[in-house]
Amino acid sequence: MRSTSLLFATALALSGAVGGSAVAQSWPSKPITVISAFPPGNNDAIIRMVDGPFQAAFRQPLVIEHRPGAGGNLGAEAAARAVPDGHVLLVTVDTVATVNPRLYPNLKFKADSDLVPVIYLANSAQTLVCHPSVPVKSVAELVAHARTHDLAYASGGQGVPGHLAAEMFLAATGVRMTHIPYKGPAAAVQDLIGGNVHCGFLATPTAMPHVKSGKLVGLAVTSAKRSPLAAELPTMSEAGIAGYEATFGQLLLAPKGTPTAVVAALNEIFSAALAQPDVRARMLAMDLEFVPNTPEQAAERLRREADRWARVVERLGLRAD
């Protein structure tokens, strides 16, 4: 945790940055509700890391409210409908805004017009794992095995990172596996460990304890470089899937219409907190990497990611059931 003097220095700096705005002077007037679009995991862990610095700067807490379901759509819809006064935010994997609008045909919100990016909180990746009953020890062996056997893969739901990473893998290799979507990653992990499904792409911090215990076999990570949590595992590219990379971002958004000064203040305090060495170390231990970014840079990245995934979704013909 940062020192008290540094926390108050940040508070003073932020007060000066937004003090000219009447709405900023009155914000926050109550606890900030941060809706988490997914079950407990990386998203809310990041918010908890920032809560102390936020309270030191603004004298109000960040209160996490879990609203998982429908690939993050339930939480996103709730945030999109909230009063845009800076007291309700959304923390989510960026697929809610980049993939879901193309995957789900009847969404009740528009990610690109009902929500505005505050900051990209972290980058993360997935790990390809299989149950030990599958006789493979490498990606090449899995590809060969899948050509002659009917296999199924688990994910935490339609359109989540594990689903997208798997479909990119199948498209790159030309093999087929049946998708078994679960209601969240916990159920997917449970059935994988139980041998009820053969393989899956899981968040690296979720997968690696089970790999190290021998309950699952790790094959590769989806990031462009090796993970500090799984240094022994190759990247998909190193494993022979040339050009493969599937990384995702943890993202903080606000309802459209949230005052610009409030968005700027949120970006500053989150940036300051996440840049602290102890916080960075804790995040890296969770396979999360923070790269400083402004609201404008976050918006531009979100547009690029939406374009990239639109091509993937269209090419693979993905649609939610």
C-alpha cells in the first residue's frame, strides 16, 4: 500500500485538477458503486487494490456489486442505465464492449454509445489446459489427437475470452472440438478437473494452481510473451501456431454523460494507484499488466479491439445461442 504522504499528495493533486468544476467539487457525495460484470476474480481484485488510495483521495469507498451473467451483458446493461453522475461504474473484460455487440443480436444497451471508457486497468491472457486423461503433452500432440477423436472444450460462457481464444485456436489449426459453455469459469474449471470435458482455455491464474497440482495439463499461453505465472509453458506461437495471440483487457467504464472532470479524476487516481510498485507486483503475480492510458487512449484502444474482434467473429460465424 502506498505511504500516507503519497496518498495525500495524490489527493491534493487531484483536487487541484478538478477543483474548477462545480460537479467535481460535489463528487463523490456517496460511495461509488462499481458493478462487476463477471463473478469474483481479476476485475474486483483490481478494484480492491485501488480502494484504499481512492478513499484517501476522495473520502468515499469503492463498493463492488457483482452482476454476472450473459457474458457480462447483465452488468453492462445495469451500468448503462445508471444515472451518469459518477457514482456508478462498470468493471469488466473488454469483450463486453468489443465482442458482445456482434455476438448477441438483441442487446438492450449499446456499448459504443451508452458507456464511455475511463481506463484500461490491465492486460491478461488465457492458458490452454487439458484433463490428464487426454494423452497429450503439447499443442502439436493435441492437434494430432483432435483430428482422430471427438473432443470438447469448456469456457465460462458465450463470447468470454476462453471461448474466443479456443475458436481462434480451432480456426488456426483446422481441428474441431465441441464448445461446452458454462455459467462462469468456476463451473468450467470444476468439470475440467472432474474429467467431464476434455480441454479448455482458462485465465492463467485460475489454471496454473491446477496444472502445478497435476489435476490439469498445461499446454500453452495465449499471450505474445510467456507468463511469469507459467514460465515453463510456451506461447501458442512458440508451440507452432504462427501469429496466434489472444490477449484481453480489464476495463473501467462509466455511463455516457458522466462529467468529463469526473472521468479525468477517476483515470488519475486509478493510474496513480496501479503504477505503485507494490500494486504492480501484486498484479503481475495475478498475470495482470497495467500500461498507463488516458480516457482518450482507452477509447481508441477499444475501437481497435472492436474492429479486430469483429473480423474474428464474422470469419468464424460466431453467434450466441
